[in-house]
Amino acid sequence: MSKSDLHKIQLFSRISQETLAILETALRRKSFSKGSAILWEKDPCRYIYFLISGEVEVYLLAPNGREQVLERMGAGEAFNLVPAFKHTLNNHANVRAATVVELFEMNKDDFTDLLERLPEFSLAVADYMARRLAKMVNLVEDLSLLSVRQRIASFLIKQADTPTGRWTQDEMARRLGTVRDMVGRVLRQFEDEGFIRFEHHQILLVDRETMQKIALGEK
Amino acid sequence: MSDLELPKINQKKCIACGACVEACPNQVLELVEEVLSFVRPQDCTYCALCEESCPQGAISCSYEIGWA
């Protein structure tokens, strides 16, 4: 197993070589093709995953089939940690490969065993989960308090500042808790108002101050 | 167009209804023997009207997002 791949994982970045050598024995490398399912909501939790490369989408399905994408995660992130701590042991969400994905998987029992044996690992997991929780709080805030127009503006600013790949209108809709037509309509409005510009496969934001005002509901 | 970028068509979802053919302002798309095809790809401006017109969600345009 390549040491450099281990160092790509955020959760392992500050862990000593000694502890890393123990963790390494519990990791198994796997790859997934674009679009394939990695795990399903409500299935028993069997593995924890650490993304070496590629991107995954974490999503929930409403009874009417509508998807809510909770997060798009990239290289270095870890997922399916929460159910490993619960007695019910079921996965909380669906995860699929948004691109070709390479990851490490760790058996759930090995994970809990290593948490008990390695305080350094436990602290790294707690730190990582605290940061993930803060991100989820932001998402809940966005979905519950902001209009679709505000959500789209906020999303565009975040993507322009820290791009995480290319997005279709449908992917934006699923990420923002709305439908594709609505995203298309708001993007056209922004274009007509001169706030964004379409240049072939690029959406270019013209003015940060205006977009921030829209995101805050002031425009 | 020097950097030819075309919308993606999911032929499994496409029902060959022709809505996108009607919507395209540059006649880039046509149904060729009931299969949606790019007949004038060089004229595509990636305006996404085909995507917006598709009732099946069979066409998608992906974008990079950045500052002008």
C-alpha cells in the first residue's frame, strides 16, 4: 500500500507513523466506476470509507423518488463514520461514485476496535467529525432559511471560490433541494440581470458584491 | 468553436420526442432514424436550451463555475 495514498486522507494527516502502520493493516483498497453505488441507506453498516481519489455524492431519497444531495465529497474525505457508532448500525444515506473512485475501506468492527486501542486515532476521528458536523449545520441553515435564489447565489460563490468539478443543472438542483427547471430559470434571471455570464461550458460570476447581496437576500 | 464541447445525451432516457430539435436555435440536433444526433456540432453554442426543453432529463450540460 502506497504511503503517499495514506497521506492523502485528511483523517490520517496528523497521525504518527507508528499508529499509521497499525491502521494500514485494517485498510483494503477498492475502486468504483462512475455512477456505481458504494452504499445504500438503511443497509447494515459494514465499512468505513476513506477517499483516495475521485468524488462521491452522498444523497437521500424521498418517498416520491426525489433526491436530496447532502454533499459531494472529494479526495481525502472519509464517509460512513456515524453509523459505526450507533447500535442500529444502519447506513444513514446513499453514496455513489460521481467519478471513477479509489478508496480505502475499513471493516466496521476493526474501526471500533482501533478507536478503543489507539487514542491518537480516536482524537483524529472526533476532530474530523466535528468539522463535518459544522458543514452539515450550514447545509441545514441554507435549506431551511434561504430562498432558492439565495441558495443558488451562495452555491455559485462557493464554487467560484473553491471549485469541486463541473456541475449540471440537475446536479445543482439535487444539491440545493430544488428541481432542475427552477435552477435553469434562476440562472437565466441572473444572466438577464447581468450578474453571471455563460461562456460555453463556463458560468462566470461578474460581480462578487452583487452575488453576495443576493445570497444574503438583500437584492 | 475551437474548443468543441457538446451537451451529453443519455440515449437510454431519450424518447425521441424532438423537443430539443425544435428548441435548438442553430439546428444542431436532429433525429436520425429515431436516434437523437448532433448533425451540426460545430454550430453548438452550449446554450442549454436543449437540456431545458427535454421532458426526460436526457440531455445535460455541465459547467465549470468561476469568476469573470
